[in-house]
Amino acid sequence: MLIKHIRQRSVGQARVAHAVVVIFLEFFSWGLLTTPMLTVLHKTFPQHTFLMNGLIQGVKGLLSFMSAPLIGALSDVWGRKSFLLVTVFFTCAPIPLMRISPWWFFALMSVSGLFSVTFSVIFAYVADVTEEHERSTAYGLVSATFAASLVTSPAIGAFLSAQYGDSLVVLLATIIAVADILFVLLVVPESLPDKMRLSSWGFPISWEQADPFASLRKVGKDSTVLLICVTVFLSYLPEAGQYSSFFLYLGQVINFSSQAIAGFIAMVGILSIIAQTLLLSVLMKKIGNKSTVLLGLGFQLFQLAWYGFGSEPWMMWAAGAVAAMSSITFPAVSALVSRCTDHDQQGAVQGMITGIRGLCNGLGPAMFGFIFFLFNVELKEMSPVPNPITPGTEEKPVIPGPPFLFGACTVVLALLVAVFIPTQQDPVVKTCSNRVMTEPISGEINPESGSVPVSDEDNEPLLQDSSL
């Protein structure tokens, strides 16, 4: 009854704008904490800061991987709004603890990975309210909104932290997080049509669909979705590791000031907005989904290699511009998957992709932290040091950023895998979800069709174009 009540509280018809506002507020609140979190992280873990940051993000990402398929599958049955509320609430719950208890803040942030899968529900929400030809543009808009939150929030957070202290920044982030929760509760309409939800709340759902390991086994039975998931894993693994430690790396190794870091984020964010709106829309129309994914991976490869060998600030600025162009990859992949999936499976399939990203969010930071640890790259001071070179030598290392070069190698593998993804053809009308509702079983009859859902997950493809 509570979930039904939550779904009924809304304003207007479900639109992409609702998803955009939810994403912007959630990541804006966390973006404000960029500078305070660096300070708290260093004070809480003065030794092996990169490594501890990687472990914290690793636990969070692993839990996201475990929960994303379940939340996606449940949202296909019970609607998107209630699960948007759950994911936003628990993702933002750790924020006020940053000033109350840093240890509890990092502990709760790790555990919040169970619900930090807002993107999977948001992308399913967008798929519910858009036509197929509009979807790539809508996904680009959502991803660009994420980038837009990074344009302003870290700079604002850094300024307020320097002028008024971290406590005010944490308070402002908490207020924005509460506003996001209230927006979902009071304004966001349900996007999933009533006829697509189960009429009985006691109707059993397929828990195999919600099991992340069952999802992985199912991936192996479908060549197209297997190629897509492997591509997502290999490309997002270094991206997740990069996001977890890059601002620390800029300050410690490249000697960026706090203002320079905020400016860098703003530049990359602005260029990412342009790439994910104007550029993505043009590329999807001109060269198609697959070629757009390949182009984005090519930009990412170039960017990571540049980060790995770059030792001067201007190199980081140039590589950041390339990084913004590589941001087209994930919305292009999401659009490709959504075009091949029925409406009643959007949450499950997007949850599976988000689960893969969640796994990367766990493995990527841990991998980067461990490689930094192996190469003795450690955060010693919060302010940029005059000379971060090891005492006794006057030469900079040949490879300043070893983890980025390792990430470039995984992107090379992602490119090789993505080449074999079937070229998207004109979508067919029906998918496996239409075909499984065919075999009648006595005693369990669907009142509309005279049949019941029959589990045939081991044989049916996940995507429409899997047979191509």
C-alpha cells in the first residue's frame, strides 16, 4: 500500500525532464563534496590514501553489482518511482555523516552501494517515456546533465570550503539531497504504464532475473549482449578507477592547485555536455550506434595514454578535452541496448548493464589504488608539493601514471570486442518477452491472454538483434 501511495503522489505526466532533475540534484550534492572529501579522506587515512580510497570505492561498487539486477527487475514489475526514491535516499544518506563521524561516513558510503544504482532506474524511466528514435538523444541529455553537475558543484564546493569551511558545504549538500528526495516523492510521476505492471502484488517474479550471477550466466548464452557487456566492462573499468583517484593525482603528482582542479572539472564538464548533446545526436544519425561506440572508445584510448605519459599541466588540460569527447560511449551503449529490449524488460537489462558498471566501480578504484601503491605514488600533503620527485633524484619518472596506461590496454581490448558487435539493423517488433507468454499451464492462466509466463531464460536471447 505504501508503494502504491508513493506512485500516486506526482505532478503532471512523466517526462525526460523529471529524470534530468533527479540526476542533476543527486550528483550536484555529491559534487559539492569533492574538495571536503579529499581533506576528510587524507585526515582519516593519512597512510596509503590512494589504496584506502580504492578499497572504499571497491566495496561500494561490488555491492552495486550485486543489487543492480534485482532493483532493475523489481522496477519492471512495481514501477520506477518507488525505486528512484529508494536509490536516491540511500545514495545521499551518508552525506551529513561527513562532519558527524568520518569513519561512519566512509562505512555508510561503502554500504550504500547496495542502492547506488540510480542510473539503471533512470535509463529505464527514460525508455518508458520516449520513442525509439528519441532515445539516444534523451540518454545523451541525461549523461550531459551528470556532466553539468560536475561543471559547477566542485568549483562551488571548493570556494565555499575555502571561505566558510567544510561544515557549510556539507550542510548545503545535505539540503540539496533532501530536495532531491522530496522532488522524487512529490513531483516525479510513475513512468511505467499500469497495464505493464503485474495486477497482483503476490505474483512471483523471476528471482533468477534479479540474481547478478544468473544474469552473468545468461549473458554468456547471448552473443550480442555478451559482446556489449564485455565492452562495457573493459572500457568502464579504467574510467571508474580514474574517477576515484584522478583529482588526488592532479594535486599530488601534477601539482594542480585546488582552483586548477575545479577549473579542470568545469572544462571537461562543459565539453562533455556539448559532446553528449550536439555531437552524440549528430553521430548517432550519421554513423549509427556501433560506430559511435567505437569512436568514443578511440577517444578514451587516446585520453588514457596521454594521462599515462603526461607529466606537465598543459598535457592534462589537453587530455581532458579528449576525455570529454570519450563521454559519448556510455549513452551510445545504453541507447543500443534499449532499442533491442522490450519495455517490460528495460529495468532488468539496464540494471544488468549498470551492474557491470557497478562491478567496475568496485574493481577499478581498487586496481588504480593498488597500482599507485606498487609504484609508490602516495598522497603526502593536501596542498601541492613544490617537488614531488623522490629525494636523491632529479628526473621525473618516464611513466608518471602507470594505472592510466594499464587502463589504455583494457580499452584496446574493448575496441577489439566492440568491433564484433552486430551492426544495428531496423528493430523488429517483438522480443523474447513476447515469445515466452505462449505456453499454457493448467491452473495458472493469464486472464488476458489465456496463458502464463513460462521460464525459458536459458534458451531465449536477451536482445532483439541477438540473432544477427
